[in-house]
Amino acid sequence: MAVRGARNGGKATRTNRKVGGASGHWRLRALGALLLAGIVGGAWGWWHLRHWTPERAIYGAQGVEVGADDGDISWKSLKAIGADFAYIDASASAFARDPRFVENFEAARSAGMQVGALHRYDPCQPAGTQAANFVTTVPRDAKLLPPAVELDMLADGCPVKVSDARVESELMTFLNQVETHTGKPVILKVTPAFQARYTIAHKLDRNLWLVRDRFTPSYAGRPWTMWTANSDLANEIAQGGLRWVVVQE
């Protein structure tokens, strides 16, 4: 009896091990399924973000900002997917010019799109020199969209210290010269970092162009006119990701 009891006990132990092993396999499979679902969900979210644009019913006018880094662009295809306008990177700082400005400018116009030019402002460089760079790059043309000035560089890294008050005064000088050339008030493309440092949106009475992927921006503290809603829009039209911009009417 004692022997049979020991044998029965041994069988019970082996049975428990089998049940425990099956339960462990099930948990591993369940964990694997959850991980796979997470990976698929993350991939879908990433894909959706890169292909997302705001609803046309809410923002009727939509377009792009492009520059040399975007490579070759199929402008007719870009027009076909709903780009009504294009801001072309034209100049930066005191001497830099986008090598594809003229090519992109003419191609966008040929595709039937409204066109504007953008300058990337450098607080380390004199306003007059930067204005001259823009003026000699961008033609005087009443049909152009208002010129855009991108404000993203801070004065912290300047070789010679530039005070916040100096940044404001030089920027105002630059804007006046550019507006005299174009005959239109500029639109300020202000990044969160620049606004946080200089609160420029509260000091200059110009239309604002804000930047925030997917979510409506509010960091300027007042209404905006333009919004870069997707700074890396995936497409087959350009070599790089497009910066998709909408207008609030």
C-alpha cells in the first residue's frame, strides 16, 4: 500500500508539472500576442502620423514649405494631392541662399500654385545684411504671398553677446526693410523655443505661423494664421518628408 501510494503520488506530481507547463506556455503566448499587438499598433500610429493632414473641411487652404533638403519634387503631383500654395526656402542669415530656390519657385508657379518666400533669421547677424540677402534673392512681385520669416535661432550661441532688447530692435529693422521691398507685411514663423525666450508674438503685430505636429498650437498666446501641422509628411512626391502647412481663415 505504501508503495502504491508513493507511485500514485509520483504520478500526481508529474501531472501537476504538465498542467503548470501548459499554463506557462499559454502565458508566454499571451505575452507574445500583446507585444505583437503593441508593435503593430505603434507602427500604425507612426504611419498614420507621417501620412496625416488636417481635414480640408476645417482648413480649406493647405500647402507646403519646401527647400533644397527636400530634393526633387513632382510639383504637378503635389498640386494634385491638395497643395494650394508653397512657401519656398529662399535665404538664411546674412549670406546663405537655398540653392534650389529659383528652380522650386518657378516650378511651383508653373504648377498653378501660389508662391511665397521664406528667410531664416539669424539674431547673430546684422539686420541690414540679412535684409540685403533676402532682397537680392527674392524678386519684387505683387503676386507673391506675404514674405515669411522663420524665428528659431536663439542669440545664446552668438560670437558676440547680443541682448534680448538688441534681438528685438534688429529684427524690427529687418522686417521694415523686407516689407519695404515686398510691399506686404511679413508673417512670422515662430517656434516654441523662440517664443519662450523672447515672447515675440506679444511684441510684434504681425500674423503668426506656428509649428506643432498633429496638435493645434497655442504657445503664442494669441490667434495664428498659419500652422505647420505635419513637419515630416511621408509621400512619393518628394525625396524627403514634406512640411505640410494649413491656413486658418
